[in-house]
Amino acid sequence: MNKKKAKNPSNTIALNKKARHDYQLQDKLEAGIALQGWEIKSIRAGKVNLTDSYVDIHQGEAYLVGCKIQPLNQASSHVVCDPERKRKLLLNQRELNRLMGSRERQGYSIVATAMYWKKCWVKVEIYLGKGKHAHDKRDAIKDRDWARDKERMMKNKG
């Protein structure tokens, strides 16, 4: 009898829900992330916060800034754990050039929206986005509320 390991239905580690509210997201990219051993252990325990995280490009390298990974109490005592350090993103040169060009010429922001498992690797989903103004946010909320009310009316009618 072959017993398969119970698979986790969702590979998502952390989400940045605030990004969809604050930005008009357009181009999606998937990036690997360079992590230390204690960070992987903390990620497996779910101690990650992606809120307010963004991508900074410095000297031709992309770094994830603002991502907080809390160290575990069981982590080795000889390792210096910095929960808010810059983490290098693993992108190829073509993707880096596209990000740099969009950010410098067209005024886009680069925002991290999700962190998830892909096989045994931790990946970060990043988007190019333009910041929303206050009136854009209100319009989005109004549209979402109307869609919800419309669904309720259709459900009650049928």
C-alpha cells in the first residue's frame, strides 16, 4: 500500500494585501530569494510579514526591503539574526533591466505581493505598480461594494 504524504493545498507563505489597495498592479514577475538557514526555519513556522515590503535596485542587483522574518527561539545562538535585513532577489539580467527601465523612465514602483513555496524553493511574487491616489482608492471600494450588493440581489432574486 502506497501512502502519499498529505499535500498542503496552499503553498502561500505570506501575502501583502495592502499592495492591491495602494497600487495599480500591472506586470507580474516571479523571483527567487537568497535566504539564510534560520530564515528558512522561520518561514516554515510562518513567521513572515510582507506588509510594506518593496524591491530596491542597487548597483544592478534587486533587493527585497521591508520584509520581516522573525527569528525562532530555537535558532542557533552563534548566528546573528537581523529580521529586517535586505534580501537579494534572484532575477536574470533581462528581468532586472526591465524593472530598472520601468522604475526610472515610467515612474513605477516595484512591490512584493506574495511569498510562496515552489517545490522546495521560496519564491516572491513582485509587481510593477503605480501608486493610487485617494480618489482612486475610494472608487475601487465603491466598485467592490456595488459588485457585492449586486451578487446579493441576484442571489435573493433567484
